[in-house]
Amino acid sequence: MSSSSWWMIKGFMFLYVSQFGFCDEPNQVCVIGNGTSREDCYGYEWVSFGNMVPSSHFEGVVFLANPKDACGEVMHKSSYPNISYDGNVFLLIDFGHCESSTKGIKASRGGFDAAIIRSLTSDEVDPIDEGETDAVDLPVVFVGKRTGEILENNDFENLPNSRVYLTPQELPPLWNYEFYMIPFAIIVGICFILMAMFMISRYYRHYLEQRRNRLSPSTLKKIPTKKFKKGEDYYDVCAICLDEYKDGDRLRILPCEHAYHCKCVDPWLTEGKRTCPVCKRPVANDRGLARSRSGRTDLESVGETSYEAEADETTPLISGTSQRRNSVTMTV
């Protein structure tokens, strides 16, 4: 049985006990006097393994474990002499010398109905948390030194008419919603902060990438423009809007000698990519478009071979040399 399932079963049983109003206080081991109606109750602590106390008045008799620490195989319930009791039998076990879960396993194998582990040093005890184990198939509780001595004095061999009963365990802080809501809220808050930081960093990287790919207005002004004159210019159609040029249309001439309407190509360069829409050749760098004395742009002066070294998405589809040759051919 997994830890979560075990605690879920504990929770349902606790709610069941609370709903039907059993009057006995939780976490109590009570001794009914030998042949009398007197009840003396003592507190016990829960352990993390074993079953829930199955009823609000789980009654039985106490046997002393043999060996007392139950670290080895204990004497079976049926092996105790002069047994004339057919009810529940609780095994009283000394604390220490081995893990408490081992004691619970030995008590289960001995056929007992519950195990009561007692401290040998202190009346004040803390809960035992040793995880879960499926091998412990009986309720296990932990009592202090004084309570253990009282139970030992009321064991079945000394006082056959003495009876002991257990009340249900009070669940640990697992069911305290405030105990778990605070860490849960902290975890959710940390996750939200991390998600917000991731989204902000992603948006910032996207912003920087767009800014890097866009052409600044100052650089755009350095790209030459001209008014189209029919018959004098070899440009005919804008590759963006697919309209033929008309006299007086203002064109922007890119370094690759492709021309476009200013109203068409300017948004492309300032809001989209800083490359030619047709040949994908870079339009400019941040240092401007100052033409050299030879009439070539700064990008052209780097050399046509730089665009042919490694092909990627920004590699021009038409080299500068072939572009100029095409321009000369069209002019002729």
C-alpha cells in the first residue's frame, strides 16, 4: 500500500469516526480494572506504518512480547500457555535495538491484533515516522514509560480479567490545511515567478531579434531614391505590389539594384527584414550606406565571394556581379 493511499484510508476512517460521534477521545489507551468498571486512559502517539484502529473501542488483552524487544521472531499468540481468551490480543513491545517497523512486522507474523510499543526511558514520546511498509498488517501505537509499566502490570498472565482498549488515532498535521496550503502557495508562487521570468526573457529576446533585423530610419534615409521616368529607367514592375511604375512614382533603389515603390519597401525594411525582398541580399549594416568613390556600396566592397562562402537564409539568390551584368544587359 502506497503512502498516499494509506493516509487516504486513514482520513476516511477519521471522518467516519468523527461523523458518527464516538465519544472516546482519540489517541487513548485505556485500562479497564480487573473485574471492575473503572477506566484509566493514557495518551499514545501514532506511527507512520500499520493500520488504523478499526473501531472507537478496540478492546483486547495485553501479552508481553517474547523476546521483549521483538527484534527477532516473537512467540506466536497461540503458543502462550493457559490461553482461554478468544478476543483481540495486543502485544506489548519494548522500544529500541531495531527499527519499530521491524517490531510491527514480527507482531503481525505472531498473529497479534495490535502492537503497543513502549518507551523505556521517558513518559513523553514523539510520533514514530519510519515510512510505510505493507508487511505491518495491524494497528501500532507508541506509549511512554509509565503507561508501558501500567500495561505490563495488567497483562493477561497477571490479571486475566483486565481489559485494554484503544481509541482511534488522531491524524497528524497531514490534515491541517494551513500546514500544507502555505508550502503549496509558495510553490505556486515560485512557479508563477519562473514562468513570468521565462516569458519576459523570451519576449525580450524576440524584441532584440526583431530590432536587429529591422532597418533604422536613419539608415533607411541613406538608401537612394529617385522619381521614375518612363523610357529612361529600365524598371517596370514593383515586385511587392506588382503594379507597373508610373511617371513620378518615387522608387527606392537598393544596393543590389532592385527598385521598389518607397511606400512598399520602406515598411518591409523597417518592420520586417533588412534584406532585399527578391534576392535576399542584405540592404545595409548599422554603419550606413555611404558609397565609395568607385560607386559600390560598403557591402559590395567586402567582395562578392563573401556571399558565396556559406549559404544560409540570408545568402543572396543573385550575386552582385551577375546583378550588375543583368543591369547592363537590360540597359543595352
